Amino acid sequence: MKKLILMISLTALIFTGCKKKEDPAPSNNNNTTPSGVLVCKVNGKAWQSDAASKMTTFVGDPTKSTEVVLEADTMNIIGIQIKNNDTSAILMSVVLKAGRIGTYTSSSVVNGFYVAGTEINDLLTSALGYTSSTSFEITKFDAATKKFSGKFSITMTGSSASFPNYTVTEGTFTDVVID
């Protein structure tokens, strides 16, 4: 619960710092996306969250490596990858419209960002040091099984030269389960 409150608070902070910018729709030519995880490229390098069954620690709290929480119309998504020397996360928060299926952009209440680590300082750096533009599309939403599928992309521009820019492309998720 502490993690969810932190994510929602940081998301609200990020919304106030977002610049409206059109982001091209994500593309994905890979039709074999594994179920239940986030898959994308971060600055051109393949990235995949660990399975939801793998527990890890994010900002000091135990969490599933892929987790989706739906509270009213707000969906919070976290994907964490712990692989070799790459411990990182992708966070997205989306205010859903009726019917759920559709495309959401930064100007229509969605935001996401890449976090180069899992500690509180990593999260704060991403939330405060970047302007983020996000495109998120839900292509399938099954309320009975609590599974959804879709696409996403994120462009993060650093507030100064000391912050590297991040581009998350070809983002997909298939049958991710809502907790």
C-alpha cells in the first residue's frame, strides 16, 4: 500500500511537470510477446520485466516484478527487470476512460517513465529530473479474467546535460493480470 501511495503521489507530481508533446504511436513487429510481462526497447536495447511471480524490492517495499493495480479508473503499472548489471523499472499511471480500450497520451492523463534502479533516489531522479511524454494503448481488456494487453512508448528528456535522455519504444504487454 505504501508503494501505491508513493506511485500515485509521484504521478500527480509528474503530471504537473508534463509538457504536451505528441509522441508517435509505439510499434511492435514481434508477435510472440510473452504473457504477463512488459517488453520493450530502452534506448534501442531489449528490456523485459521479470514475471509477476518473482518478488523483489522497489523503493524499500516488497513487490511483484510485474504488477498492475486498478483503483477506480486509475491503473498503476510497474515492471521491474533484474538482469546482470541492469536493475531498472518502468512505471506508468493511466486514468482510464469508459470501456477501457483505447489510446491514451500524456495530454490525456497517462504518464510513464523509466527508472534506472529500484531505490528511492532512482525514482526521485526520474520523477524530478525529466520531462516525460507517454503513449499507451489498451487493445484488449477482459474484466472477467482481469487481463489486458496493449502497447506503450515513453520519451524522457533530461532537465540538464547530466541527465541522459531515455527512449522506450516497441513496448508491449500481453495478458497482464490486474491485482
